[in-house]
Amino acid sequence: MARLTQIAVILIAMFFLSGCGPRKEEKQLSEFIEQHIKRLEPLEIQYEQAYWEGATIGNKEAFEQQSELELKIRQLYQNADEYAFLKSLKQSGRIKDDKLARQLDKLYYAYLKNQIEPNLLKAIVELDNKIRNTYNNYRGTIDGQKVTMSEIYTIMTTEKDSHKRELAWRASKEVGNVIFDDLIQLVKLRNQAARNVGFDNYHTLSIVTGEQSIEQLDRIFDELDGLTSEPFAQMKAELDKILADSYGIEVSELRPWHYHDPFFQRSPLVYELNLDDYYAKADVKQIAQRYYAGVGLPANDILARSDLYDREGKYPHAFGQAMDRHGNARILCNLQNTERWVETILHELGHALYSKYHDQNEPYLLREPAHSFTTEAVAMFFGRLSRNSNWMKEMLGLSEQQRNEIDEVSGKYLQFQQILFARWVLVMYNFEKQLYANPEQDLNGLWWELVEKYQLVKRPQGPVDAGWASKLHFATAPCYYHNYMLGELLASQWHHHLVHNIFGLDSDESVSYVGDKRIGKYFRQEVLGPGAVYHWNEMIKRSTGEKLNPKYFVNQFVRHE
Ligand SMILES: [Zn+2]
């Protein structure tokens, strides 16, 4: 027996030393990664710098430099020989080291989605730009008069006359009919690119290169549908009654233009939540700084590098940005003392803290969020606090009575907003999947089938048009929308885990999330530190004990009365 063991040891040693074991491929991959980072890192740093300058100063050179660098980074991933090399490594199954295998996955998918022949890519980019331009410059009309989107929103949120509402709603959709042919052509070109690398269509390619699978998403969204359809029907019936009364019509007469948003994706104003009074005298920056320091995620360095206040020529919205993969992160805001900006600064700092706290001992390529939706989830987790009555009481020193008042409006609003959003994403996800599976089908009819099924909104009488195509995401951010919902689901899953397993409580009733260092410790250890070391679902399983699922989102936002 001893001799057999000896022989086995010698054989194994020979196997490794002979250069045909996993080690050879792993060494090749390590060398490739080293060379790749040498090319990638300087471009990434310059790109982030140009992006920041463009947003804060708004100079033309920075924007030009930004798109130039974007192209250069993209070109890194277009090399067909390097793609073939990575593909053969992946197929060999010989990359056994976990972290090397993760880096190989990242690289392989980045190359895969960029394997588009130059002429086809050119056609796609041109058509994409054409649609963007049309969209930006098009104005819908009411009785022959051009109207802006903000005028349309004003009508949709205030007008009582059904006919005027219908005209405004139709004006908001006109651009869809104008870009319809180009959009279908773009879908077909994208499908062609996907088929060239062995996929059924572009939707499948996007999902797979985003390290997700159709089966997995179908399972999550089917479950979300099952869990929300009943509560949504109840909320919707209640809303319909209020809306019909406000217009002096019957519930059965309600049509898409009677809701306060062209796609019914936002909560109607009848449940509008105004918490601005509570924040009117607060210093928004100071609140965020104090809050994050209190939970053990200090953001002072991030805030010191950030651009926080309104200025002419500056990007008017907000974002969080990693300047490099060494923890240098910052945010851009246009702060005012309102609830929306409290939510925004908490949200953007969430993104920035994710980058700040990546473990610097991990490989360069894995020092990024596990997925774009997981950084969204961190941002949402903290952003949601601006409407949390316990949090507001602690941070603003409110009375118990004020807390109760907030709880009452806030609970109703959040419930409606979140469940409505889930139903809307079900429309988007299912439509986009079928759009790419067969762009020749009756898409206008399909759109209304899904809207009636998930949002319970009746289609207009008569033939339906391509108003759905006015949703710009179909052209400019294809096959991505579902990730916003996954972010919400994950934020709720962490919420549940913290309340029940970390704090050991039975309910979240008294949880304020203020001043508790366990929160920072948990996120740093389980989420921010590991970055992309684990596949996103593995990270979620490690950090909550379960893979991503919609149960906790529904538990958090459906009231059980
Ligand atoms: Zn975000």
C-alpha cells in the first residue's frame, strides 16, 4: 500500500511538472491578466477623470476625450485572437483557482459582447445615435401645437377633463411611432450580432454576458408576479375609485391617460408624500456625513473630494463614481434641503462607499461591485432611509407624534410605489424578452396584453399604435431594466437579514438603522470588501444565507392588515 501511495505521489508530481496540468493554463492566464491591466488601468483612470471633468465643468474637450477613451477601452475587448484564447481557456476547464476563474469569467464576457464585426457595429452605433437624436429633438403635439414633456406631466397630474388628458397622453407617445421602424431595424441588427457569436438573439446574449440566465430571471419574475398580483389588484381598485371620483367618471371608463404618469410607472399624486418640511432646516451634507460615520462607514474623505452644490454648467442630477480601483471615490450632487436630496446623497454615497471599501488585497479585476444591480442595491438600501420614520426621528430629533404621522403617509406611499414599480418592471422584462425573440410579431398588441395583465390598465379603444417605443430605454439601455428591480429585491433581502439575523429582532418596527456599527461591519465584510470575488448570487447567498428571491421585498412592502 505504501508503495502505491508513493507511486501516486510521483505521478501527480510529474503531471504538474510536465506543464500539461492546470498550472500551465493558470500561468498563461495570469500573464495575460497582467498585460491586460497594464493597458486597461491607465485608460480607466483617464476615462474617469474625463467623465468627472465633463460633469463638473462641462467643457467640450472633456466630453470628446471621454468618448475617445470609451472607444479605446472598447477596442481592448475587440481583439479576436485574445477572445479565442480566453474561450479556449474557459472550455478547457483547467482554471481551478477560484479567483483566477472569476477573472477569466469577467474577461471572457467582456470580450464576448464586443465580438461584433466592424461594419455591423458601425451600423448599430449610427442607428442608435439617430434614434437618440430624434428622441431628444422631437416634440409631441396637442391640436397641432408642440408641447414639452414637462407640459405633458403638468396636464397628466392636474387636468380633470378626460379628453384633454387623452390628447396629452397621446402626445407623449407620438415619438414612439416616429422611431418605430428604426428601433425594429436596430433590434434586428443587434440580433444579427448576437447570432454571429452563437446566441439565439441579443436579449439572451445580454443576459448571459451580464452573468445572469433567462431561467433564473424568469423564476424570480414569475415569483414576483405571483406574490404581488393579489395585493396590487387591491391597491389598484382603491386607487381607481379615487381617480374615477376625481374626474367624475365611472371606474369602468378609466383609460391609460387617467393615471398620473404616461406609463403608470410612478405612484399617482393622490398618494404623494411630502416630507420636505421635516428637512427644511437640516444640513443635508452634515446629516449624511454624521449618519455614515455613526454606522462605521465614514465618508468624510469621499465628501471632501465631492462636488455637492448647484452651479451653472454643471450636470444637474447626481451620481457616485469610482475614480480608480484603489478606493478613490466621490459623488456629484446638487444639494438642497429636501427629502429627495437626502435620499439622493445617501444613495450616491452608498455607491461611492462600495468602491471605497473594496479589499485592496483582491485582484484588480475583482475590485468592482459584484454586479451593477448589487451596487444599486446598496445605494437603495441607504437611500430608502430618508422616508423611514424611525430614522428621521433619530436623525432629526422628532417627537413620537411626528414619527407616527410620517409612518402613516410614508407606509402607504412606499407600499404603492414599490408594488406598482414591480408590476411595471414585469411589463418591461417580459416585453423586451419577446421583442428580441421575434421582432416581426404584433408588438403593439403584445404591449397592451402585458399592460392589461400586469398593470391592470385597459387599452384604448380602436387600433393600438407603437406608443411603447417612446420608452427610450428600449433603444439606449437595452435588456437592462430588470436590474433596477433586482436592486430593490436585494435591498429588501439585506434589510430582512439585518433585522432578523444580525439584530435578532422579530420585526423591523423599531429599527432606525442609526448609530449601529454592526451595519458597517456587515456591509464591509460581506458585500463591499469582496467586490466581485464571488458571482453576485454567491455573494448574496453568503451574505444572507439564500440566493436572491422576491419574498423579502414583498414582506417589506405589502402590508398585512
Ligand atoms: Zn444608483
